[in-house]
Amino acid sequence: MTLDRRTLLAGLTVTGAAAPVSIAYAATAPGGGFGMDITKFGVRANGIDDQSRALQEAINAAAGSRVPLFFPPGVYRAGDLVLPSGTHLVGVPGASRITLGFGASLMASSRAEQIMLSGLTFDGGSRPLPEKRGLLTIRNVREFVMRDCVFTNAGGTALLLEGVDGEIANNVFTGALKAAIFSLDAAGLAIRNNTIRNAGNNGILVWRSEKGDDGTIVSGNRIEDIAARDGGSGQNGNGVNIFRAANVIVADNRIKNCAFSAVRGNAASNMQVRGNSATSLGEVAIYSEFDFEGAVIANNTIDGAALGISVTNFNHGGRLAVVQGNLIRNLVTRGKAFVDQEARGIGIGAEADTIVSGNVIESAPVAGIWLGWKEYLRDVAVTGNIVRQSRIGIAVQVSKGAGSALVADNLISGTTMGAILGMDGLKRVTNDLSRDKPEQYAQLTISGNRVQ
């Protein structure tokens, strides 16, 4: 039997159950669900007056009855709306627009559960937002779901999440002055299949107040044209930025034209960066840096960056990684190859407890693979890679105190300075080690490499 609205109401009458809301406020939400319509609370589309009070009344009534609240097509001006537990707001995609008229946020929620937003456009009107607030500010909410919404012209961060679990999926973010999505201390969050364009500082931030497990999954997003409006040395200008958050997965995203990195992990242990397509990056395309233990960077394609992949800062505890199966090409120096020891024009850089295997690197103007920095080199294995058309194929540090490295079974083609060279910092100190390895470098194992 098909259960429609009329059958449902009749059934409630027969059984003596009381309808949760007045019949005057009943509406059919998209998809046939039982819900309310905001116009029944005196809210009018396309008015010039602020409608926060009437909208808040409608939100409270619908949430209290655990039914959807429908926004018909039109523009609604509001500010500082509060979303209680059970809020379910539904609009017509591209047609139901809520515009910030005043307040610290357009909408906010704290210590609530089961909130769902779909089909709505949130317009910040480029009004400046306070620090630690977003156009939507969601704190300590369980089961937060937002789908098929649009954020535009946020005068700060578009969506700010703190202590949230749930899903952010199939939304569009354009023109955020700072970040499109900023998640702090997530409790089980998935950020999937969103489109992010023209953000001022970052696309997606996944941060924690202190180092710890996070587990956010960032997958299938399209992120492009990310600036570094507030400057800095890498905290801005990234497609995805992970800070102190462990066990984060960044997979199958399309990221292009970022001022700094496609994916940047800082003190992000057990980070996985898999299957992403990254092009036109201003600095390091994929970065795992500073105090981390564990990173898997695999099966990504990188076309156009200053440095392809960097697993670095052993001097600050950065260690333990797998860099495998990546395709990296068309790297640039944009001036000096090294600026304050920051490398450019290098395919892959690694320092400690790392395997670099099965990668293909082409057109790296300085080096295909760079191992260590001064004494900061320990237990790195470089096997089965292809390096083509680079000044140096593989550069390995042989400075005093540098640890062991295995360089075996790689194919190196078209180098102009040497296939495998020993370095002391930036200074070349050996002849081509693929031909002859002096006895004093017992920490190096070099074998089976094919040089053309």
C-alpha cells in the first residue's frame, strides 16, 4: 500500500494519535515528506525587511516536531538564526536563498543533534565575519548533514565546524574570503563531492586544538583557484590543509591552481593522500611536514608545481612514510632553486624512515629525487622508480652524521649533471655514484640502477 499524506493523517485520526503540528501548518516537503512551510509563519520571499524573528519561530516549531521546514524559492534576509536539535531545513536548489543581514553568523548551532540542511543557498553578502565564526557556525553537533547547498560571498570562513560528526556532501562554495570549510576537532566527519572555488586562503581545513585522532575523510571534491590572501609561508594557499589531525584520508580529489599546496599535512600522523589529481601548484604539491609519524602518499598525479612531494622535517620529528606509485612532472623553480633551504624544482624529497617506490618523475629541473638534508637522513629506500629529464637523477646527502640509504633498481634517463650524486647540503661532493661508490660511503647501498 502506498502511504501518502492523506492516508497518514487518516491513520493518525483512527488510532487517536495527536498530530504533532496544526493542520494549518502542514506542508508537503520535497520528496513527499511531511513538513512545514515557512510562509505559514508569516515569512515572505524577496522582502527588504529582516525576517529573522519569523524564521526562528518556524525553525523552532519544525524542529520541535521533528519535521522538515520548507523554504519556497526566493530571497530571505536574516541573521543569527539558531538551529536546535532536530532541525531539517529544505529548499529548492539554486532558488531558495538566505542572505546575511546582520549578526556574527547567518546560522549557528551548539550542542545539538540530528541537523540536516539541503537545497539552500547561503549568501554572506561579503559582510565581514568575526574571528572564530563562519557564515554557518556549527559547534559540538552530532549527526550534522548538509547536502546540495550553495555558499557564496562569505566575508570570512563559509562553514565553520567544531567538534562535529556527520557529512558535508555535494555542496558548492564560491568566493569565501578565508576558508570554504574549517573543521576543528572533528568527531567523525566526511567531506565528500563538494565544489570549492575562489577561496581567499584555503579550501578545506582539518585542524585539531591538540594532536590527536581525527579520522576525517576528504574525498571526491573539486577544489580550484585558492589564494593566500593573508600571506604566510604555507599556512594559507592550500587546497586541503591538515594540522595536528591524525588518521585523515584525502582521496580522489581534483585540485588545481593553489598558491601553495594541493594537500599540506603539518604534524598530521597516519595521513593518507591517495589518488588525487593536482595541477598548477605554487609550491609543494603534497606536503607532509614537521612532527608527524606515518604518511602514505600514493597513486597521485601531479603536473606543475615547485616541488612534487615532500616528506620532511626529521629535525622536528617528521618520519615514517610510504611514497609510492605517483606520477610527477613539469616542475619549476620560478627563480632560485633553493630559497632559505626551501627546495624547488624537485620531484620527491624524503628524509627519514621512508620508502620511495614505483614513482615516475619527468622534467624536474633540479633533481628527480632528493634524499635528506645535511645530517637529517635515516633509513630511506629508493627502489623501482623512473626519473627522466632532470639535472640530477637522485641526490643523496653524505654529510657528516647522515644515515643510511638504499638506491636500487631505478631507471634514470636524460640527466645532465649525474644519475646519482652525493651531496653535502647543496654542494655536490661525489662523482656519479651509479658508476663508482667510494668506500667511505658505507652507509649507502647502490645497486642495479639502469642509467641512460
